[in-house]
Amino acid sequence: QVQVVESGGGLVQTGGSLRLSCAASGSFFSISTMAWYRQAPGKQRELVANITSSGNTNYEDSVKGRFTISRDNAKNTMYLQMNSLKLEDTAVYYCNAAFRIRSGGARNLYDYWGQGTQVTVSS
């Protein structure tokens, strides 16, 4: 059993900052790629950024230069530092993590999603 829990969302003014956290817990061997997704009202869920276990990162174009994804492997936690927030950043932000878990004698990768945390940017 593993869990992924997001935190850090809230209400912030345009130009402000927030830091989201994604904490993983449970029984697993390691965590491979972790990612942040978001879903705005009336729109499909989209990838915001991801980060590999070794620290390689990838960002959606609209957040480049404003958001920074990072992870602390010792704490099994991923972060998303969001600066210069815009109205269009308003969304529910979801954490996704690929866990390496032993199942039936094999160690395979399984994706788990957090429950989401609301980020609302206002004028």
C-alpha cells in the first residue's frame, strides 16, 4: 500500500508565489519519475512538469522560467515552486508518482495519483 498526498495549495494574488509539496509513503523500493499535472475548470488535465529520479526535469512551455520542480529522495517528497503566478495558473494540481513495487515476485512500476490541491490565483 502506497500513498501520495499533495499540500500547499491556496489563494494567492497575481504575481505571488506558492510552493506545492507531494509526499509519498508506504511500502515500495523506490520512486522513478514524479510529475505535476493540473486541471483547470472546463479543460483537460495537462502535464506541468516532471522530474526523474536522477533530477532531470521537463516543463510545459507556459510555466518555463516561473515554476521549478524538485525532489528530495531522502524524504520521498517532490515540490513545485510557483512564482509570478498568473490567473491562468488557477487549477487543481495533482501529483503523479511511478513507484517500483514488488508484486508476485517481480518489481514493477505502478503509477499513483494524489487527491489534488486547489490553486486559485486572483487579481
